[in-house]
Amino acid sequence: MIYFDFAATTPLDSDAANVYVKAATEYFGNSSSLHDIGGQSLALLENCRAELAGLLGIDKKGLFFTSGGSEGNFLAIEALLSAPKRKGNHILMGMAEHSSVHGSINRLENAGYCVTRVPFNSSGVIDYENLVNLITPETILVSIQHVNSEIGTIQPIEKIAGICKANHIHFHSDFVQSFGKIDLTNIAHLASSFSFSGHKIYGPKGIGGLFIDPDISWSPFFPGGTHEKGLRPGTINVPAIAAMTVAAQKICKQINEEKNKYLLLRKAFIEAIAPIKEWVHIFQAGESSQLPHIIGMRIEGIEGQWMMLECNRLGFAISTGSACQVGMQTPSKAMQAMGLDIYAAKEFIRISFGRSTTMDDVLKLGQNIVSVVKEFKTTSVI
């Protein structure tokens, strides 16, 4: 099986795995314990916090560890709303946000908040002028994902953060798909909060991080917690944090090299499926607003789930969108945000490259997709 679903999750890096085992066996103490064994675990934890803060260009005082991106998004939204910069009850969010953001904000909407969901333009990017026009005197929070997980488009975070700051509005961003793929050192500090996850960058599952601007006097959602300055309950997973830190160090050093590799692979794949281009629609923005390793596309007349299963039968693992909503009957959020009807939206598939992807892998996938589509089209005509 050749894996093309790196946007969903990545294999654990071997160096990260070794660090996990070492930390779990030699630094096993509870980092909150006052004895020396606990102190050793705490020292490792704080070293990791400082290292990750440096990779992100942020103040380590605002960096907290979570179980992953979903929990980070929930805790961030609740923390920001506990300390709004101005009075109001209006929230602006991207229509194609991760399901964890939708879930959190849907709950708030049911509790009385007014919510406006912002669509994409035809290139899969938030229209900045439209966003500005949707801000009202009651707006207290804007939540826009940095990189869309389904089509890989990059949102104008700097501009959005700027307008939020000028209007005294908190700005949260989901950085799960951008951390390790984009140099964040010049933009991360602009957000009121952002989340990231370990398993997207060849780290372990079940670990992630959340930044909240240290100048914000937030209140915890969960009462009585003592870990991570009261942000969340539960003993801190120091081995997973150490492994995630090693994975982050490696991937951040390779950002430019990997980007160039993925640009070549993307171009090769698009050329490989040229024989069926009359039926293919690739959803993408210009190069400066597009992560090259994620290809979101639809093939006219072929449901995405069927194409995914055909690829699986042939030995290729692709997806129909975010792994957090697989099995649901609703079409992808990115397709809905771009205004596609339900039938076209259900034709969506996602192909994503990773560290182990080779040119030969990409060409084989392209050739097999061409064969499947041609056979399907011939059979359907008969």
C-alpha cells in the first residue's frame, strides 16, 4: 500500500520514537511532583517548551501542551471568550474550519452567541474585504484556519490579524496544517491564540500545543485544574511532548527543501492525469497561497468515496477529505465554503504527499487514476 494521506496523519519519526521511549523510561516522573525524579521530568518539559517557542517565534509563557489540535481549538476559543477585548456576542468563523471549531462554536451559538460563517472565494481563500465588511461593533472573536486541510490553501493571516488588532477583536487560528510546512516565526505571535498537533509533523498522536497571548487574562474552562497553569486537567504527557519537539526540530529545518520537492511532485501528478483533464477540477490558489503537498480535486461524475475505494483496491491510500469527518454523509466543508452543490461536493478526493513519497509513487497513482476514470467513463456511456 502506497500512502497518500499525510494531511490526515503521518508515521512516527524514528528519532522521535527513540526519544519517546527514553523519556518514558528515564524521565517518567510526574512533572508536578516535588521530588528529584519529578524535577527531572519538569526540566525536560520546560526545555521542550522553550525549544518549541523558539521554533514558533513566540513567548514560551503563552505556550501550553494539549492532547492535540481539537482540544487546543476548544480551549483557545473558551479562553478568549472568557476575556473579551470589548463588549459583544458576535463571532466570525471560516465556513471551512476544522470540525472541532465548528463543534465549539455551534455550542456557543446555541448558548446565545451570534455567529457568521465566512465562505471561500473561487480559489479557496477567505476574501479579506468580505471579512472586513462582516465585522460589526459586536464582534469579539474571529477564528480562521491558517491552512485548509482539504485543499491546502493558505489564508491571509497577517492581514486578518491586523484588522482584528485594530478593532480590538481576539483572533484565533488553527495552525495544525501549517506548522512544519510554513515558517511561522514572523506570523505566529500576531494571533491571540493558535493550535498545533504532533501527529501531523511525524510526532506522536495524542499530543499538541496551544498558544495564548500572555497578555490575555483568560479563565480556564475546566475548574480546579492544576496543570499547565490551570488550562486543563490531567498529568502532562512529557514523553510525547519530548518526541513532538524532536519531530518539530527536524521538520522545521527541512521546510524549504520539502516545499521544493512537493512542488515537483505536484506538477508531475497534474501532468500524469492530463489524459482525463476534461473531467478533473483541482481546487487551488496561486503558488504563494497554496501548500503544494495537498491536492484537493473532484472528477466529474465519480463519487469521491468510490474513487477512494478503487484506489485502495489498487494499493493507494487517498482520502475524501478531513479524517475527522470520514463516515459522515455531509460533503466536505471546503467544497461547501466554495459554493459547490452537494453532488459536485461529494465527488471530492484529497491526495497529500509526505516525507516518503517518491516521484515513482506519484506517477503510478496518476496512471492508475487515469485508467480507473477511463474505464468508468467507457462503462457508464455503454
